[in-house]
Amino acid sequence: VEVKHEGQDCFEFCGGRGSCNWCGEGNACCKYGDHFDVSECRAVVYYSTLEHHVCVKPSFPKPLTMPALPRVDETDCAEGLVMDPV
């Protein structure tokens, strides 16, 4: 899918950063170096400008998430050991 409206400021049209159909199906509105970027904007390979939010093609088809940590309780500890609160 091509990136639509390349180079144009997409922030207002998309209602903010992240997935945006105005940019083309599966694309997102992102700004290079934005500290508040959403997962769709991480690891983007090409930005048409560094000045404002632009339509980009995310590097991953779906945002990646870390798997949940397994739940551990006191019965999982060896006899004589206690769980250390994290």
C-alpha cells in the first residue's frame, strides 16, 4: 500500500499521531524524533521530512508487544526460600 499525502503535515487530518487511514490503509502519522511516538511510529525507515508529522509506512505490520510475565506465587519457591518483592 502506498503512502498517501507524502510530505504534508498529517497531524490535524489524522487527529494526532499513530494509525491513520488518511495516510493510506495500514499507514501512520508520525514525526521523526517525537518522544511521545506510539508503537506504529517506532522503527520507521523513511520520513519524507523531519520538520513535522508526516504519513509513513510502519516497519512492522502490527505493533509488537512483549509477552506477559508468568505469575509466580509463594508455592513456587523452594522450601526455606521466600519471594523477594519487586
